[in-house]
Amino acid sequence: MKTITLGIHGGAGRLGRRILALALEDARFSLGAVMVREGSAAQGQDVGVLAGAGPVGLLTTAKTDDLLSCDVVIDVSSPAAGAKLATFLASSGQAKLVTGTTGWNPSEDKVLSEAATRLALLRTGNFSLGVTALVRQVRENAARLGQAWGVHIHDIHHSAKKDAPSGTALMLARAVSQGWAEDTDPLCLPVGAALPVPPKACEIVITAQRQGDIVGIHDVYFYGPGETLCFSHQAQSRDIFAQGALHAAHWLFDKPAGLYGMDDVLSPTGAASG
Ligand SMILES: NC(=O)c1ccc[n+]([C@@H]2O[C@H](COP(=O)([O-])OP(=O)(O)OC[C@H]3O[C@@H](n4cnc5c(N)ncnc54)[C@H](OP(=O)(O)O)[C@@H]3O)[C@@H](O)[C@H]2O)c1
């Protein structure tokens, strides 16, 4: 396969810098453009230096047009900036888009779905292969146990995280609802609120905690009559997301327009394809 020209949108952020650092060492990719917010302190900086390595001769840009030279763009910025980018790429018909941004509102969700009719677009609240497997497991388990079991999802993240509940907690709630084959909106308690009583049958409750520098912990409890089942995932390093984002970009490179998720990236054997 040819070397993929990669763009990164949100390249100066916590996750963007790790994607950048790993992409610089990954022979599958060459960097086309790394975009930062207009006026950012990182604007015009050498991308190698931004990644914590030596200079590589490519400077960050604040011009969206510079992303048009790329085969695939990875977006890890904000929902407002990500939605604008999706519309821009869909109308240009050039680069494909992987977005890991979270916290989308319903109108931004609509923008992404509309863009995916013209653009190969992969979106996920979690790039980790472990969480991707967990989502599948939770969906299958909900289908097997049925709605007699109530579900509690607990998300713990670092205190700088802007959205709550996490995109992953919402993905897990959607997986339960898909397993039940019934649209069920989760009850999202405010950050720091404890679960007052175990959820009843047919209920999905999400609690969220923000503290320290925790990369990400998700626990999913199924409460049945007289028994509890728990699935858990802990991210120890932000690099699992960065590595997953690169797997996703590599996978999406030759795909036609459409909306994809990380589940599509996992091969039937459970290993990341590509
Ligand atoms: N899917 C996953 O696996 C996963 C994992 C971790 C995080 N996330 C999500 O990914 C997103 C980024 O996370 P993070 O921790 O890296 O946050 P972050 O450190 O706040 O990074 C976001 C970056 O995007 C930049 N940005 C904002 N508007 C922009 C624009 N118009 N053009 C270019 N860059 C722009 C910000 O610049 P300024 O700071 O200058 O505004 C910042 O550098 C969040 O939504 C987070 O929840 C997803």
C-alpha cells in the first residue's frame, strides 16, 4: 500500500501531540499538514518539536486549506471545529476524515451524518481496541440478559476533560440499548454524584467522576435479580488512543463514502486489520 499522507486537526492538544509523535515514527504515514487553532502559541512551530522530538522541517498551520493535500485527516479538536471541518472536507471531496472528538450536540451529530453521505468518515468516542471489544461485549451481553437487568455505567477521567459523561460512556449506553433492541435514553447524573440506588430493570444510569490525571476508566455493571455482573476497562496511557487513531486512518484510506466506527476496524479475529 502507498504511504498515506496524514493530516492532524487539533495537533497541539494532549491527544493530537501523541498522534503526531507516533505518526512521525510510523512508516505507513507521511505528514501532510498539522493544523492548530488560529492564534495558538503552537502556530508556525516545527511539528517535530511540537511532538517533543527534533525538527522535521514541517510547520504547523492554521489554514484548513492545507489539509486538502492529505489522504486522511485525524480530528481531535472540539465539536464545533470538528463539525466545520467535516462539512469542509465533504464539500471538497479530497481527504477522508477520522474524528475522535467527543461532546457533540445533536445538531453537530447531524452535520457529521450529512457529511458522511459524501465523505468516508469514521467517528468514535474511543480509539482503544480494548474499548472497541468492550462495546461489542456489552451489546451482546445486554441482548443475552435482556431488560430484566438494569445497567450502571461509571466513567472516571482527568480533571481537565471538558465533556461529561464521556463519549465512551455514551457509546456503552448505546450498545446496551442496541442489545435490548429498544431506544433507551440513559439517565446522566451530574459529575461527582453517587448512584443513589442500583438501576431498575430497563434503566441505564451513567455517573461520572473527574479527578487528577486519570487517562480513562469505564465500568459497566449489569444488576439482575440477586446478582451483579461487571465489565471494566482501564486506559493506562494516552498512546492507546493515538495508536488506535492511526489504525483507523490506515483502515479508512481506501474506503468509500459512509459512516464508520472502530468496530469496523476490528477484524473478525479480533485483531486490528491493516
Ligand atoms: N476518541 C478517543 O479515543 C479520545 C481519547 C481522548 C480524548 N478524546 C477527545 O478528543 C478531543 C481532544 O482531546 P484532548 O485531550 O487532546 O483535548 P485538548 O488538549 O483540549 O486538545 C484539543 C486541541 O484542539 C485545538 N483546537 C480547538 N479548535 C481548533 C481549530 N479550529 N483548529 C485546530 N485546532 C483546534 C485546541 O487548541 P486550543 O487549546 O488553542 O484551543 C487544542 O490544542 C476531546 O474531544 C476529547 O474528549 C478522544
